Amino acid sequence: MMRHASAWFAVSAAALGGYLFVSRQVRERKTTDEDRRARREAMKLASPRAKRLAEATGHIGKWYTLVPAALAGASVLAWRRRPAAAATVATTALAATAAHRILDRVHHHREPPPGKQRIKPHAQSYPSGHAIETTSSMIAASWVLVRERIAPAWAVVPVAVLASTISGLGRLILDRHWSTDSAGGYLAGIALGSAAAGAYELVAPSCP
């Protein structure tokens, strides 16, 4: 429906604006103090148990988990003759994977915190790929499931929010990203996922 599409595109535009703002602040190094304070707070929470949980759930935000899951889900939707839903789920996951890699190269290089420097010394820290890929995929997939009446909102929304939260914030517990890396990743993910949901609304009514 057009009103749903308009709402999703408005959310996407707002998230994109937030992402551009955070990106500028990071580029101009205006978030250094806040990032350091947030890192200290995260380290207080980084108990051995919390780190094990973050490590165990870290695969949620990786392309090799999200893309196969999305393609499998899209295959089921296509088999059930829901082409718009199938296309939305599959293309959002693939677009998120591509967006993560493109943004890594577009942004000025930012050194990761010490925890990631020990593993990947010259890795790009901003934005968080885990936050981008999980958030965008969860938004699009959740909306499709609800709109296609495959699953109720009360069941899919908490799962989507939990997966996105664990995927992004787990990187802070493991000292792999700065707090604004996650913030930028979440905003980029919301922008992409919301745009995908809006596009689905424009196409779905015309599909059989």
C-alpha cells in the first residue's frame, strides 16, 4: 500500500540523514572522546561469559550466514508464488553485503580499537558491517513475513530486534568496533532495510 511505502521511505531518508551526520562527525574526529568513554563502559561489561556469548553469536552478522539464509527463505517464498516477497528478502541481503564492502572503501580509513587491531591491524573500522547487514536483512525479512501473513508481528519483531542488537553490540564487547561504528552501521542498515520494505510495498500489490 502506498501509505506503507511512504512511511518506509520516510524512515529510510531519516536514517540516511543520521548516517551522513554520524559519518561526518567521525571523519572530523569529533566523536573520539565519546567513543573512548563508551569503550571503557563496554570493557566493564566484557566478562569472560559475555565475551564467549559475543563470539558464539558473531556469525549472525556475517554474509555467509545471512545470505544463504535469505536465499533459502526466498526460495520458499518463490515456491509459494510470492515473487515480490522472495525478491525483497534475497536482494536486501545481497545489497547489504555489497553496501558493507563499498562503504568500507568510501570512508576515510579509521583504525579499529585495540581488540581488533590485534586480529586485523589495518582493518577499516567504520561502519560496522555486522550492524549494517543484520539490521537491513532483519527489517526487510520481518516486514515481508508480517505483510504476507506468514508470521505475526509479535513473533518476528522481537527476534529481529534481538538478532540485530546482539550482532552489532557484540562487537563492542569484543572490542572490535567503536560505538560510533555500530551507530553508523545501524543507521545505514535501517536506511537500506526500510528502503527495501518501501520498494516491496510498491511492487507487491501488482503481483499475483
